[in-house]
Amino acid sequence: MRITTCALLLATTLVSNSDAAFGGSRQPMSMGTGNSFGRVFRISTWGESHGGGVGVTIDGCPPRIPLSRNEIQVDLDRRRPGQSRITTPRNEADSVEILSGLTPGPNTAEDEDAGITTGTPVAMLVRNKDQRSQDYLENDMNVAYRPSHADATYDAKYGVRAVAGGGRSSARETIGRVAAGAVAKKILHMYNGIEILAYVSKVQDIGCDVNDDTFTLDDVDANIVRCPDQESAAKMLDRIDEIRKAGNSIGGVVTCVARNVPAGLGSPVFDKLEADLAKACMSIPAAKGFESGDGFAGTLLSGKDHNDEFYVDPETGATRTSTNRSGGIQGGISNGENVVIHVAFKPTSTIGQVQKTVTRDGREVELRGKGRHDPCVLPRAVPMVEAMMALVLVDALMMQQAQCELFPNEASSEEKPNPMGTTARYEGEPRHMNEPVTSPSGPVSQRVDEE
């Protein structure tokens, strides 16, 4: 009762204060600023495309993690503009500054930017150097909404327009995510050798043939499209160039693979691992679709064809799946196989062709986009998707440690479930390795009564 009364008094005070602030006229209140992500490993990004800079604050980073500015810069360099003819020509070095959360470590003598995390918030800043606000302020984009861009909806929500660069809706906001994702990648690799790699798997209707178990970072970065299938990459590049020269834009799909993920990450119902990944990836600018594993293609199969059958790895004794149509996640929880997701990105909204639109005061006009922008966001989206995968996995890992591994499982090996996944190993002799798969009486019968 005491908590309820306090909450009621607080709500009454807020409403009264809002009435007073607006001259006694009741104004609708909306909460949810949407600039933070994660529960234990939590990030908050800040800054705008044409402001002084952009950055991120990481709260919940474990202490004693060796970290250097150069490790973070590698991922930022893959995200930055001006990399090639198929990205925006805006010239930004995107040089990161680590403002807090590090203290000198054993490698500081060799690298003055290296240190170890202290467990306190890690703040990182990238200063804007090459913004050209006049490209937006000195033409019709100052008053007209770009079709399918966030211009109109931001104005509808806030009643204020950040015209130059799109403000917070700009992909420049993702600098903070990529910087934080680099830290998350470091933690994941230290914990279980987890490796996260993404690539462009489709440009419009041009697909590729890539082995998700074996492709490497060098394969991805061997061409400016960031597709490991070099033959398909050449076709994709030709299509992007064709669209770019026509003053238009093009979309496609980024596939991301996380290897060596242990079984057990994620939770049932609302916090399923693929649900968290979907929210994370759909928050990236221009993302319009998400699939886990076979995704929509799986709907074309029967249960017999779609199910990932289990077997026991003869070398490790661990439970594995013979296929990975589930994308490493079953029941919302990782099963120890590769986590595979696909993220669809729409064509860039700003194009150099004439489109019909309206101005802020409701006048119908025609608009031709000017300034610097990507004809295809996919190559630069690759490190963004990697970052969001890393942020979700490190948060899920820390949640798993907090809930299920706070106290050790002291049951005997016979009482524990057989370990699962690519990196799991049964300690001791496998229990049933030499037994026949089927008994003389036939398959094991399982009676179920599901809703």
C-alpha cells in the first residue's frame, strides 16, 4: 500500500507540474527516449550527424579487460564513410577517443592508448570533422520532407526538425554502436573464442554462395561490396554502379554468423535470443526485415525436412545437430551451433531523382536529393550488424552468468544433460557411443500432449 500511495503521489505531482508548465492546459505525456540498449551490458549512444560529435557510454563492462583504442578503430574504419565509390563521399576519419573507463595496463608501455577496463562506465567519442550543413539548409530539403526518410515522422513526434544530416536518424549514430560492439566482441572472444562475422549476401535479386562455417574476415573485405563470393560480388558491384549512375539507390541483405556461441544463452517467452537479436538489428537505420536461421524459407518445408536432427559428436561426445536450419537457436535459447541471422536493408531514401513530396507547412512540391549519401548502405551495414549481434550476445552471456551460473551445478556427470554445441566436450568416456541408434523394438516412442 505504501508503494502504491507513493507512486500515485508522484504521478499526481507530474501531471500537476505539466499542467502548470503549459498554462493549465493538459498536455499528453509520452515516455521512452530510446537511446539505450541492453540490460547488464548496457549502452547509451548520443550525438548527431552535424553536431560536434557522436559517441557512446557503456555501463556494465566487466573489469580487467585489456583494451586499446586501435582495437576499436579497426571496426570504425570498416564503418566509416568515404571508403569507396559506392559509399557516401563524406570524408571522416572517425578517430575514436576513449574518455573514461580505462586505466594503464601491462601493455601501456608499447601502446599508449592501451589499458584495462576498470568496471566503471566506458565513454567513447568520435568528433565530426566534415559536416556540410549548407547542403541541407540552402535548398528545398530545408522545408520539404524526403520520401521514406525519417524527416516527417521525427517532425510529427518532436515538433522540431534537425534538418542537417537528419540528426539522430542519421546512420552516423551507429558509430557508438560499432565502438561498443568492438568491446563486446573482445569480451566474447576472451570468454569462449566467439567470432562474429557478417557479409553482404544479397543485392536486390543477386545472391551468393557462401559457406557460413568457413568464410573469413579477409574473404569479406577482399572487395568493396563485402561479399565473400568474389564472382557474385562482381555482379553486385555492377548493379550498384548502374543504380548509382542513374541517381538512384539499392537495397539487399546482410547475413551475420556468430561461431563458438555456447548453448544456454537467451530466455523463454519474451527474452528469446532471436527476439533480442531482431530488436537489435531492426533498430539499425534502413533495416526493414529480419530472419533467424532459415527464416521465411523454412515455411516452404515440412517438419521432417526442417527439423535439425541431433547426434553425438564422436570426437567430443557433445550433442550436435546435423543441420542448422534453426540458426543456432531453439526455443529462444542458443544450442551451441552457429547463430545465423539475416537482415534486410531498404534502398537509401535520399536519391538524386525527382520525387513528389510535401513541405512542412503542407504544400505539395517536387524534390531532388542533393548532398552526400550512400547509393547502397549494405557494405557499411556489415560492421553495424556485427556490432548489434555482439551486444546482444554479451548481454545474454552476462545474464546467463548472473542467473544460472551464480552457483555451480554440483550434480554428477550422469545427472547432468549431455553438453551441447561446437565447443562443448563431455568430460570422460562418452556414455552411449557404441550402442546402436535403434533398438530391436524400433524407434523410441514419445507421447506428447501439447496445446
